[in-house]
Amino acid sequence: MTVYESTDPHITAHFRSLDVREGHGRVLVMQVPPGMPPYTTTAGSARIRVGRDCMPLTGSARRGMLIMAAAVDFTADAVDADPATFASAAALEHLRTFLAEEPAPPELRSLSDRDLLASVGALQEGRPTIAAILLVGSREALARYVPRHRWQYHRMRTDTDYSVPAEGREPIVTALHEIGRYVDAGNTVTSVPRGLLEIEWPAFPRLALREALLNAFGHRDYLVPGAVDVRQYPSRIEITSPGGFIAGITPQNVLHHPPAARNEHLMELLHRLHLVNRANVGVPRIFAALLQEGHEPPVYEEPGESVRVTLFAGPRNTAFLDFVRALGARGIALYVDHLMILHYLLRHREITAAQAAEVTQRSPRVAGETLTTMCHEVHLLDQAGAGRGRYFRLSRAVYDRLGIGTEHPADVRPGQETQAQRVLLRWSSAI
């Protein structure tokens, strides 16, 4: 009982006494069943076995353990669940709906349920993997093999008050469907006239929402307690998933960091089912879906050992949406970096290479090349200044097209040189 109460997570140790010839004639043996380290005392101190020594569990040692844990793909394990009954019929139906919406290749959609799962690698020698159970498993299979899988949704009135609570332990494809229904019920739709038709635009783009949810379920840590938590406010949606960033990814480089997956097999299944893209375009697609409609870019945070992404609604900029579409009709494709820079310049009169590097999460050199391309090749920007004083602003044509205001920024901004001229002018006038 003392060992149990003084450890966190609690360790249930088994003791037995052995009679021996040496010493006092008795040895007390403690046996600890396998668990999920690291363990600490309830006071927070921790130690780890290194060879024959018991060493303090330092920050660097803990980071090494986390890296090793990420290198072992829990979702690739095959389990002894009955392949004929482990899946939920409702989940398989939702999966086929998603396959039709993408759309997935007809030869994939025409397969039977069992052949479909086998063709994407969800069955290993006839046995379902943990990833297969996460995707389409029954509640019983999930409770047995992935008991920490859970999602919850709240429609928030304020930070402390909500009107619609919901939670579930359904598999991922069913969770996507259910959460989507709850979000749509509070997702304001705006009708925008387009000729003789009216196009409906939800406040939160569905593509951005689905990508964010798939990332939350696909990258969460299923070995720690918690749930994929969705909170919908009138002007934003927050999606939080257990488990922090891995492989050096941070909120400051998440847009362009090389892909890294905690659950490699699960992400591979999602890719083969055409639900996600493995070319590291998931996060850029979230940015693009929001920015193309004039929304704020998403915000990534790492509160504790979790990841949170916030999607903002805000007023839709229909002029910007039309502008992006007009460029596409002319064969000019805007990359996410272009959209980030344009978004910045809608709120600021000018941008430097250093500012563009921070905005686009690129190096100053790459950001500078992007600015130059936008200036001289697609003619979206004008350049002013020289050397370290070089900066960029929206071109006059873009400024007029977007109807930002009545005046275009002056050709020369007030800088050190202009200020010096003003001082000289005052000085000469005083003489």
C-alpha cells in the first residue's frame, strides 16, 4: 500500500518472502508488472535505471524517452480481434461516404469492406491493427484495445459557459461525422450573390475544419489520458489533442516543417484511404482554406503536453476571395506564403524581408525571394527603398482591385533620410 500511494502513476507491487541460507535467512522480493514509464513519487521526483545504477530522471533523459516512445508506433500493432466483427457498420458507412466525397479511385470504393481494409494495410495476416480499430472499430473493440480514445465537443457561450456538450468514444471516421454535425449546427452561413446564383459560405471553412480534426486524431498520443477536445465559440474553434509536438516541430515552424508522425501506421492508412496527404500539405491546406476567404490564419500553441489549433471565423473578405479566384482564372496560383504576405499587407502598409520571414515561417533569404517573385513576376507588390532599407507594399493595381481605400501609400515612406531633411528645413527656416 505504501508503494502504491507514494508513486504517480500508481504502481501495484507484489511482494513475497523467500527463505535463503545467507544473512538473516529471508529475502523480501518485490515484483512490479510492466507499465508505462516514467513513474515519479507523488512529490514529483523521478529516477531511472541505467545499467546497474539508479540515476535521476533529468530533463534530457525524459526527452530521450519521449523520442524513443515516438519511434515505436503503437498503432501498427496487430491484435487478436475477430476481423469479421471488430468493425462498426456505421463507421464503415461513414468511411465510404468520405471515400465518395474525395473522391477515392473507383476500384478502391468497389471493394468489399474486408477487402477494402486489407488493401490499405489495415489487416495484417488477417488481424486488424490498432490503427484499423481507431478508424472503424466497434465501441467494444476500442474499449478493449484503445481505452484512451475519446472526443468531446462544447459549443461555448463564453470562456466559462457552454450550451451544447457532447462526447463519444466512436472511431475516428464516425467522430468526424458527429463533430461535423455539431459544428454545422452553429456554423453561420453567408449567401454571396454570384450572377444569377447565390453561393453559401460557412463561417468556418469545412476543409480547414476536417484537416484540423484529422491532424488532431492522427497525431494525438493514445498512450496518455485525455480527449480530442473541440470548443466552438461564436468567432473561433479550438481543437486540442493530447501529446505535444515531436521531431522538433514547434508553433513557429509547423507550416513548413518536414512531416513527422507519432502514429505512422495510422497516418499511412488515412493517406491510402485518401483522407489525408502525406506530402506535408495538411497544415498548409488549413492555412490556405482560411486565407483564401480572407480569414485570419490559424494559430498553433503547445499548452503543456498537448497541441491546440485555433481557427478564426471573422468577417469574410469577399473582395479578396474574388481577387484570388480571378488570379486563378488567369493561371496565377497563389502559394500559402503568397497568401500570408498578402494577408499581412491587408493590415499593414508595408513589409520587409525580415517581417516576411517571420510571417511565412521561412528563412529571410527564402522570404526575400518570395517577395521579389511577387513583385516582378506576378506583379502583386511594388518595391521601394534599397539595401537594408528595402521594403514592399501592395501594387497600385491590387490596392485598387481590393478597394482598400482611396489613397495608395506614398512612393517614399517617412524614413531616416526624410526626417533628416525635415530637421535641416526647420534649421534653415530658423536662420
